[in-house]
Amino acid sequence: YTAPITIPVVVNIIERSEGNVTQAQISSQIAILNQDFNNNNPRTSNIPGEFAGLVANANVTFALASVVSIVDSRTSWGTNDAMKFSSQGGIDATDSSNFLNIWVCEIGGGILGYAQFPGGSPATDGVVIGTNYFGETVAGGIYGKGRTATHEVGHWLNLRHIWGDGRCRQDDFVADTPSSDAPNYNCPAYPTVNCQSADMTMNYMDYVQDDCMYMFSNGQNDRMRALFVPGGAREGL
Ligand code: ARG
Ligand code: ZN
Ligand code: CA
């Protein structure tokens, strides 16, 4: 399946005081998602020759459909999905078979964001991004360049971490991402060798800092796109 895909996005903002999450954060986040899923990251030229032939243009466009916002003073919502239910003080998902829901709130615990894989409950489907890591922010530091959403939307589109969350032989179910046994952080030099091959540390599905991740691979693109065929988990989009 190779046709361009457009995903309408609902941003659900739970801010501690009105205006806490800015319009600039929203627009920069949508722009960054569009860069990254169209192979327009400004750093793609840093991709080493070994991986240059593997870079994917996912050809996915994110279109802001609506913004829902409420004020709540909580400082740590955690990861139990409370932010996704008005009955728990959060915001209910909007029609998750036709929209990507992004919740923005104070997750707490140093957590940048989290996502639900395809096939889960429609009520909790989508991604959650911590307030400081949503869009371009100063407060986010090395995670203030909007790549948490890129990584989480990768999970939402069925991608695993490139080290497969396990030892060398644990797979991420993608053939062209080299085997690794652990996440990489900060901004690793190339080559960073683990499991007898250079890690694709610049992949969005590693744990490096925002400005050191700048590619999805062709194999990851195939895995994402498989969701959009008739009968696929994201067909409605
Ligand atoms: N730890 C989170 C996860 O596994 C997000 C990591 C995002 N990394 C980043 N450079 N923004 O889903
Ligand atoms: Zn992750
Ligand atoms: Ca792999």
C-alpha cells in the first residue's frame, strides 16, 4: 500500500492554567510530525552511508482537526489513562477509528510520552505527550524538539523499539533495522556497534535525544503501511 495517507488529529490539552500549552507548541508539533513522516527532517543528510538506502518516506500527512482543552492542576497524571476519561477528570477520545488523539498533560515521573499499539480499546487509543515535550519547547531541553510525538506515533502505527526491548536476538519485526540489545541515549557517534553491527541510533524508535533521531526505515514503513489496507487496524484513517 503506497498511496499518500492523511491522518486527522485531535489534540486534547489538559493544562494546569489557561494558556500553559501554547498555540506555538501545537503548530510546531504538527509541523514536526509532517517533516518526520515525509522524510523532511532537516538532519536527514547526517544519515551514514550504511543506512542511506534504507530511509523511508512514509508519506503520511497529519492534519489538525480540532483542539479540546481543559484546565486541571494535577502535576502527575501517570500512565493509567486517566487523562482519557472525562469521568476521571480528563478528556474523552474523539472517534479514534477516524482520528489520531493526542493528549497533552503533566504525566510526571520523568516520562516523556506513551502510546497504545493498534488493536486496543478505542476509548484509550492514541498517544500521550508530557506538556514540556509537546512541540518545540525550551523546558524540554534535549527532548524539546517534538520527537517524542514522532516516536509515540511510531508505536501507535505498530512500531517497536529498534532493540526489540530485549537481547540481541529479540526482534523488532523489521528486517532492515540492525539487531541491538539496549536503547541508546544522548547523541551516539556512528558507528555504535552492538550485536556485531552498527546500531541505527538515528532511528525515531531508539531513545536518543530529539535532534539525533531523523529516520524511519523502509521495513518500518512497510509495517506501518500494513495497517491501512482493507481490514487493517487503521483502515478507517
Ligand atoms: N520513553 C518513551 C517511550 O518509550 C519516549 C522516548 C522518546 N524519545 C525522544 N527522544 N523524544 O515511548
Ligand atoms: Zn517507545
Ligand atoms: Ca530489526
